[in-house]
Amino acid sequence: MELAELELQGLVPRSRWSRRGFVMTSLATGFALSVQPIAAQTVITTDATGLDAGEVKVPAKDGEVPAYRAMPDKGGPFPTVLVAHEAWGVHEHIKDLCRRLAKAGYYAITPELFARQGNAAALTNMDDIRKLMGSVPDAQVMSDLDATVAYAKASGKADTTKLAVTGFCWGGRVTWLYAVHNPGLKAAVAWYGVDRQPSDLTPKNPADLAADLKCPVLALYGGADQSIPPEMIEKRQAACKAAGKTCESKVYPDTPHGFNADYRPSYRPEAAKDGWSKMLAWFKQNGVG
């Protein structure tokens, strides 16, 4: 979708987004510095046995976006899942999620959506990370995800007629936005997607855009997530219902934000396992499997 179309949809104000050079040309290694020490006893490590997995470069209009992709090493083309990363960019946890999806038979790919603005994985101060997130235009993110789909399709290994998106925290909101943006999507699963303060770069939130959703959305929340109050969840569901859209939500009681993040103290194994199962079922239910 071109910038003019994004402007018409209200995803970015007219003439306020210009492309810039890349700060990151390769992905971070290991886990993000700001989440140290890692909760090593709960970290899930998915090996690459039977997979073709690693870093790739996604061509964009202004350069190359570093990305991580994983898929079975035999067969294909495979149903495709875009993974929108959390606040810390594409670090080891997000790469592992792609390998888990690949083990389930998917071509999974996650582009570094902060590549032009900075390396969130290298930052140690959450205020700096919040500033970084606030500097990334929604229109840029949509464009980079489009480029990622094009890259996957061109590989010959991804069946992009069976396309889904999922995302976590910052990427949870991105999941909602991309479900509005791309009419080729079959399914979307948003994990605890937090609203952004409306700005020139991030003008709309999920409830504002629900009427324009292009695919069914499953939203997973923690009942004890202080960044997503019950009213926000209810507002999103009401907006979907009013527009006649297929949206479902699951709230896990007494569960914090980031409950799928097995490398952090917020990890809740039962909710994470159930959410992952529901995500895979949602994909298959809606033709991505």
C-alpha cells in the first residue's frame, strides 16, 4: 500500500513521514540488555534441528531491513506468519518464537521494525526505549511489513495466500494495525497490545480502526496487566461488535503483562501455553495452516 493510501486511511498524517537511513544493519545477538538478568530457569530454547533458520535482509525502498526467518528445511511452500516484535526489537526470544512456529510447519519471519530509529536491545534505560518506540511511524511499520511479505513470497518457500500476523506488547498493537492495513491477511493474534499516545507518527489505536479490520483478530490479555485496563479491552470488543467484525478476546485472570515472555519474571507458563495453543488454533480455523 502506498503512502497516499495510508494517509487516506488515517494511519499517518499527510506529508509528515519521510524515510531515513538505517541505524541497524544486522540483528541483535542474545537477549536485550534492559531485561537482564535473564530468568534462566524458565527460558525456552528451541533448537534449529529440521529447520532452515537465520538472519536475512528484506529489501525496502530505502535499503535493507534485517530480519530473522525460520521454516522447515524440507518441503514447502509453507503457510506464513509475520511476527511483530516487542519493545526490545528482534532479540533471542523473538527469534525463538519464529523457530517454534517453524516447528509447527510455518514460514515465520520477524523484521527489525526499529531499524531506522535505533537498537532497542542495546538500550538499558526503559525511558530511552519508550522514546525509541514513540519515534517509529506507523506508516513505516506497515511498509516494512509489506516488504517482508513480498520478500517471503519471492523466496518460493512461503505461501502468502495463507498469511497471518502475530505480535507481542508493542507488536500487539502493530498486529491490530496490520490487520486493518493488509487485505491479504487471513488471521491476526495480538498478545497484550498496548495503546500508544496518539501523535503525528502514531495517530490511531485498535479501537479507532476496528471498523476497517480485514481479517479476524484474537486478542490475548493478562487480567493483572496495568498497562491494559479492562475498559480498553471492552472498548476494542465493542468497536469490533459495532462494526460486525470477528474479534475474540481471552483474559487470563491474575496474569501480568508479558506473560508469554519466558525469559522474564512476568512469565506465566499455563497462560503462555494456553495462549500459544489458541493462537495456532485461530490460524488453522481461519485458513492459515
